[in-house]
Amino acid sequence: MTGLTSAGGVLLEFLPYWAAVYAINVALYFLTGWVLVAIQNRHPDRRIQQGRRGEKRKAREIRQSVISLLVTAGCMAGGIFLSVKGYTFVTPLDLSWWSVIVMFVVSVVVFDAWFYWAHRFMHTPLMYRFHAEHHRSVAPTVWSTYSDDLVDAFVMQSYYLWAPLVLPIPVEVLIAHRLWDHFNGTIGHSGFEFYASPLSRMPSPMVCVTFHDQHHSRFKYNYANFFSFWDRICGTIDPRYDETVKTFEAASTTDGNVGKAPD
């Protein structure tokens, strides 16, 4: 009985963390979405998949996202809670200019590797039934960013739960990483290309919106999140990716008709 009482106390202590992180995630989901849509509406020529209108799924994507964010927020809140309470295998580094920079870079690089291999796992016959909901959005929009099955959301976002256990990452840096991941993910699902440049194609490891948009439209390519590194060394980069980015660059500097580039 004492063990149950203790577990109940820990759960009650954790719930405010979960509620706060969930509320912030939902608020950012809508605020970021509204801002990006307002910008996109002024530049219809920047739509990547001109022949598709992912907005038709907006209501379903919002409903599913509000639900799946419970899992994403739970993972993030869990990581914060474990770190704050000292329930980790390593002690977080003290905050300093160098620890913030180093641990942010380490966290982003490790997360990108986690995301790539977890994403590949979700595309296997065993797990794809949990990932299929996200791929119903063939032309992704800002509202589809978190349109996930609950199992899918846990597999992809559980990094924020386990990372503080084994990485000496300060809570503030973990939060900064999650914020960057949110904005990067929402922009990456927006379906509008504003960021094509030499920095988003070979030899740079960085990517632009086209990278993840091609994953949704062509399915079996571009599994990573922040970088193209893992896709390039594992042979899963879309063979049209670099060419398409170059086309978008050229269109941006001529008549701005980005949408005519191949997808």
C-alpha cells in the first residue's frame, strides 16, 4: 500500500507539469499555424504541390493533433520532471555559454539520428498501421504536423523522455530544443517553399521544406528531420531532392513561380 501511495503522490506531482506543457504545445500549434497560413495565403505561388490541397483535411488534422499532443507533451513533461527531481543516470551540466551551445548541438544531432531510425521503424510492416494516419496527409499542411496515431507520437517523441536520463542536458536546453523542433516541424509540414538555397542541398547537410514534403508525396524517401545526413549515407534521399531545390532557387530569383518546380 505504501508503494501505491508513493506512486500516486509522484503522479499527482507530475500532472501539473504535463498540463502546463500540453497547454503550451497546443497554444504554439495554433499560433504558429495561423501565422504561417497568413503568410502562405499571400504567396500561393510558393505551394510545392500545386495540384493538391491538403487544407481539405484541416478539421481532421486539428482534431488528431490536439489528441496526439497529449502524448508529445507527456514525453516532454516526463523528461523535465525526471531531470528536475533528479531521477536521471547523469547530472545535467551547469548552465554556461559553452554548455548551452554544446548540449544544444549534441541534442539536435542525437535527436536527428533517433528520428531517422525511429521513422524507418514506423515504416516497417509491423508498425506502419500506427504511422498511416500521418501519411493520410499526402500534401502536408501546418495542421498536419502532429496529426499522428498515439503510438506513432510516442515512438517519435519519446526522445524527450529518455534523453535527460542519459545525456547531461540542462532542462532549459531541452526546452529550447523542443521549441526549435516545433517551429522546424511546423514549417517543414507547411507545404510552401520559402527556404530553398544552396544551404539546403549538397554538400550542405541542411534541408528545406521540400525535403519532408517529398517524404509525404513520394513516401519512401527523406526520413530524417533536421539534416539530410542519414538519408544520404543510407541511400534513402529522394533522387530528385537536390535537383528540385535548385529549381526552386532559380524560380525564386526569376518570376517567383516556385510551384512549377517538380515534386
